[in-house]
Amino acid sequence: SYTELNAASKQRFDRGLSKQTFYLLPKIRETEALLRGALCRGQEWLETHPELCFTALNHGMPMQHNKKTDAGFRERIDVLERSSQYPFLPLVMQIQERTLRSQLLRDDLVDALVCGVTARLPADQRMSVPVDEVEIDEVGLRMAIACPAFPALC
């Protein structure tokens, strides 16, 4: 149960477990199983956090607007286009025209795009958070968040 897992997390790591994380655990387990499988063997996989990536691409400045608003959408598209010189707005519009809204929300699409931009960066243009130490989980997967390298985040 959430209560038991939260208590165990507090005891072991001195920090609780958010309900959002608790409800994501089945998807996390599914993803980890995929990463350990034969299809992924030998591949480099990165964990990212979209808002951290946007902050890094925006020269260390967090986004000002909620990602679900029109202003937040525009702000994130501007950051993507500025940082990569690629016209993302037409791509997003085309994908939205071909996809049911119930299957893909606009903010989820933009989050996926910034994760893709981050993954395509050369290794020397990415960093991992936390900077000083990288934890390894019980099956040997790195527990670090990759984002575009930006000195203010180091």
C-alpha cells in the first residue's frame, strides 16, 4: 500500500514517496523490464525530466508558464526552436492533426520532444543530476536525470 511504501521510503532514504510516484510504479517496473531485455542490450538509455531540460535549454531559467496553458506551450516551443534551430511548431501541429487528443495531449508531446532533443545531444553537451554522485539501482541501472549541460545547474 502507499502508506507502507511511503513509511519504508522515509525510514530508508529519509524522504517520503509522492503519490504520483507510487501510481507510476507499475509503468516504471514495465520500463525497467524492457531496458533489461534483449532488445535494449547494449543501448544507452537516459532518464530525463522535461522541466529540467527546458530550464537547462533556457540558460538556467525555469519556465514561467504552466505547460498546460497556451502561454506555457508557446514558451516551450520557443525554447525548443531557439536551442535546436528546428521548426517544432509545424511538427506539433501536424502530429496533433493526425492524433486523437485523448491519445496524446499537447503538453505530453512537447515533453517528449524536449526529451528527444536532450537524448540526441552529444554526450559532452549533456550532464546528469545529481552532479556529484550517481546511484545504481539493485539491477544495475543508473539512477540519474540527464539534461542539457548548463553551467548554472552544475
